[in-house]
Amino acid sequence: MKALLAPFLRPVVLLPVVLLPVVLLPMVLVPMVLLLGAAQPARAADPLPDDSLRAIVADALEHAIRPGFDNLARSAGVLEVTTGALCAAPSAASLDAARTAFAETLQAWSAVEYIRLGPMTDANRADRLYFWPDRKSITLRHVQAALAKADPGLVTREGMADASIALQGLPALEFLFYGSGAESLATGPAGYRCAFAAAVAGNIAAIAGAAAADWHDPEGFAALLLAPGPDNPLFRDAEEAAVRITDIPGTGLHALRDQKLLPAIGSGPADARPNLAPFRRSGLTNMALRANLKGLQGLADRAGIAAATRDRAPALQDGVDIVYRNTFAALESLAGPLGEAAADPARRGPVNYLALLTDRLRNLLQDQMPGALGMKVMFNAYDGD
Amino acid sequence: MPMTATDRRHFLLAAGASAALAGLSRPGRAAPAPAPRFAVTAATADRGYALCLLDAEGRIGRQEALPGRGHGFAWHGASGRLVAFARRPGTFAVMLAPGDGTALRFACAPGRHFYGHGLFSADGRLLYACENAYETATGVIGVYDAAAGFARLGEIETNGIGPHQVDWLPGGRTMVVANGGIETHPDYGRTKLNIATMEPSVALLDAAGGRILAQDALPPALHRLSLRHLAVDGRGIAWIGGQYEGPQTDLPPLLARFDPAGGRLSSLAMPPALAGRYRNYIGSVTASADGRLIATSGPRGSLATLWDAATGQPLASHAIEDVCGLAAWGAGFLATGGTGDLVRLAAGGATPIARLAPPGRTPRWDNHALAL
């Protein structure tokens, strides 16, 4: 806890790899040749040709990642403006407008949440936008403490950027907009709570804007992804770059289950913990989960991963499509927010089905698809400890 | 998954039950089991996990099924006892005595899981295991009585989150432990819960008194370098390999050394081209039998490097697909790859020993290997 109460640690650029001269040492190269006969990578199918791998990366960037982060930045900009308007003229209508902007920002975020690459690894951006999981309700405690303290220094751009990460993003703003005392935002004059909300909204917009700009930076991470090769410091060949894209649907499904679904629903109604469901205060749990899944499915479609899978293993992609369809239907059929439905024996059925379907989907995407696409099975590299 | 009473009950596995090698032994080979030389954890062709004993030619002499994915080991040569630990957040350990064939499965305490590494006391009586007391995210070394069926006697706090690997300093009274700094909780699978605020460190523990004798951390700019695997060289210096959780375009120094005399931790510079090849991830660190060489492996970069322990200079690097496990072997090392490759590494070169299966057919060697 001490660590989390400490100010957010500013990122320190240690040594950007893009600035380094990239010369492989002979001692690295020589034995590589020596061992080629022994160390062919384990593949279940022929690898995709390089131009297909490069197309996956290029299409993912152009049609999913950049548009997705642009959409997030745009939504967050609207959120910042509407929150400012709320504080300038508190009313039920302006609170509604701010809440709508929050929901739209959350939807945009959820669509790109599992793209945890390059710009999203910089400056703890992903954690600052969405501190989760939050097993110990740190957001709640930090927000309540900050409201009680009412420090004017916190609700500035600088103060917010230095604050505990639990205060900086969507969960904190959700509490301010929907948690106990939120109704006061609709009745003027605007107080500390509104200034706090405006600072968080501004911070979200700043982080989202910086991430989107970085994805467009012609000399940034995207450029490295697009130009794999022996001189590239991060991606020595087309497959090493493409894997960073093709593994997103599977790792995303895995994270969604481990971090959002399973902790909240438990093994049965008595074991469910509705308070651990994400965005339960705003009632946006189900919407955010749906947007997560739509984002993962959309990335696979727009990057050509689904098409490549269909080409190599039509039945596998059929299976993926069917499970996605049923998963969306199961989400739709939930009678109420996920956490509440999970805790109610009468409403538990679709929750169990959702748990089963997402497990099947994770298996298809994470355990079966890489092999079908002829990707290397890197046991230690991708799941080490 | 919380443990049940049944899980916690110690139970004997039938000795020799693993004689049938689940299709992994070479067909038609009925020769007597060769002398085991190495222990390696593995994933098997039938989607299971196993502890494998290999001879010097890379042949599997014995394979013990594990109830889940294994990780690292503790070995006591004089009593001939080997323990393989579950990888986090697993709660099982398996003791195997290659000499007489006995096997015993045991578990850690409720509210604890193994991190996957441990060691025996010099006399073989006590077993120490790196564990997570996960409700409070407290790092502990669990202590087990080898003379009483590995009953758990208690624990020593490591003053940090995520103690991943532990080794003895010369003399076998003081242990050096790498607190990886990453908080996890079994309710959330393997999710890393505190990357933004992690505080890895290296600590010296007095095994008898359970006290922290010294502790140090790298500068704050390196707080997202999880210090995980370590080995002590012939001069008593601990070499620690890190896994970086910060921006992908950073290139932090991945190796650090801890000098017990001064109680200080310091980064070791790597030639930039070599550092880049590691993809910010060192999977294991092992000392040679004579303590003069250190080997590091980088599964993400498919690279293993031998280091001169005295000068801190890299001597040679070898490209091995998905390499992770490293065990001392003569003047050099055995390196194991997730592809099934076994490679002998010496400062002068690398020689493939065996590839036990065609691509896609396991065993795929898991993260760690050990010299028996």
C-alpha cells in the first residue's frame, strides 16, 4: 500500500533502442549458423509468407489500431469538454451529457484495451487510463480520501499527472460521476468534486491524445512494427512483428476472463462477488465487456487474421465465429449487470454459459489459432516466468 | 484455486509408476535406464506436464508426471533427493529420489503458492521454497522438514513482493533471494497487479535466524526491472537476471550483480547489440560447476550467453530457439529449448546433443534445468 500511496513514478527513458546503432556482434551471429540444423522452430503448419505477415501488421495499424486510438482520443476530448461544461453550469442535463461522454469514452477504450503494445507501454498509460484489476478497492479508497482532503493541488493538470494511478483514469471518474454523492454534481454551484472530475477527464484526454499521436509517429513504435529486419532492434523478422498483432485476440480473451469475468462471477451464486465486476457503479459492465470482445474480433477481422485463419483452417475460423456469436447472445441475455446476475440463482444460467463460451473462445484463439497459422510455438518465450 | 484438505494431504506416489514413458521413450529401446545427469521440467505430447531425468546423451531415463506445469528445482546430492516445484500460482511440489525411485507429492500451506524455486540446507534436512503469502502479497521462504515427509515448519519473510529464486552464498548459511517485485493473486490467474509501483530488490537472509542481513535495489529508474533468476559465482557474487516490464522501446541493463561484502546491487553493462537481442527478458541464470562462468538465457531473443564471472564480460552467445533451461555441465552448460533441443555450451562453442521429437511433437523443455 505504501507504494500505491506514493506519487506516480515518472517514466525515465533509459536508452531508447531506436537511437542505438544496431550491429549484431559476430559472436552472436557465428554460432547461430552453427546451430541452424538443430534448432528449427516447432511449427504445426507452414509459416505464412512474409508479405502476408507484413500485411497483417500494416492492416492492423491502418484499419484497427490507429482508428481505434483516434476514436478514443476523440471521445476523451468530448469527455473533457462536457465535464468542463458540467462544472460551468451544473444541471441534470449537463450531468447526463457528461455521463454519456463517459460511456462513449469507456466504449472506445474497451475496444482498444488489450492492444498493450508500444505507446501503451510508455508512461504507464494503460494503467493510468484504467487501473484494473482493483482487488482491494484502492480506487474507491483513494478517491474518497482525495474528496475528503479537497487538495486544490490535486485537481490541476500537473497534480493529476503526479497522483496515484488509481486517481487518474476511468474508474476514478466513474466513482465521481456515479458513486455516492454524485447527484450533487447536478446542483450548483460546482464544488471540489466537479473540479476533481474535470481534472481526471482532462488527464484521460491527455493520455489518450498522446497515445494516438504516438501510434501515428512516423519514427515511433509503429515504424518498427512495419519494418522488421535484421537491423530492427525489436523485430528481427516479419513473424516476430506479426505475432505481436496475432496474439492480441488470444491474450485479450485470457485477460478478460482472468481479470474481469472469473473474479466477479465465482464458481456459483454464493461465491459471486458483484463488487469485483468492472464499472458496476455506472451499470456499464456488460457494455464494456461487449466492447472488449467487439474490439478483439474487429482487430482479427480488419488485420486479416480471421481471413488467414479461414484460409488455413476454415473449420477453426467457423468455430471462432460461432463462439463469438453465441458469446454476444449470452451477454445480451443477461438479466441485469453481470455481477448481480452472477449472484442470483434465478439469473445465473447465462453467466455460466458466458464463462463456458469465453473459455472455448480463449482456447480457439490462444491454443489453436497460432499453430493453424504456422506461427512458431514459443513455449518459454511467450509464457515464461 | 484454493486448496482442499485432500490436496494438502501428503500422499505417496507409487514408486516406479512412471516407468511407462507415455510414448516419449524411443521405440524399440529396452536398455536399462541410463544414469540420470540432468533434471528438466517439460510439457508432454499429451498436453500434460512432467519432470524428466536425462542422461548425458539427452535420453529420458525417467519421467514423472506432474499435476500441473512445473518450474524449477532443489537438489541435495548427498541424500539423492530432488524436488520440482509448481510454477506460480501452483501449490504442488514433487520429491523424487532418482537413486531408489521413491516419489512424494506435497503442497505448500493454505494461502500460499510456490514461485517455482527453492533449495536444500547443506545437510539435506530442510527444504526452503520461494512462496507468495498472497492475501497480503508478502514474500516468504517456506521451510519444510525433509526428514518428516516435507511437513511445513514455517516461513521466513523476504521483505519484498515476489521472491522468485534463492541461492546459497558459499558456506550454506546465508541465502540470497531476488524479490521480483510483482504482485499477483490466484483469484486473477497470472495477472501482474502492480507494474506501475513495483519495487524489486535483492536480500540476504540468515537461514538460522530468519533475519534480513542486507537488502538493496536498483535506482528508481529501473523499478520496473523484475529481478527474478539468480546464481552465485565462485567468488560468492550473486548474478541476477531481470525481466523488464517498462516501455518496449527501452533498453535497460538486464543483468545485475550483488556483492554480499558490500551489500550493494549494481547493474552490469551489456554490449548494446547483445542487450537488444534479449528482448528485455532473461529466463534463467546458472553458474558453472567451478563457478568461473555464468550462463544466461533469453527465450524471447532465442539466445544464450556465457559470461566470465571474474571480469563480467560476455564470452560467447549462441542462438537457440526458445532457449530457457540452463544446467552446469563440466566446464560449461546444458541449454534446453522449448522446441525440444538440448545443446551443450562451452566457452568455445555449442554442440547440439539431441532433439527428442520432430517439430510440434513434445517434449517441449520448460523454463529450467538442473545438473544432478
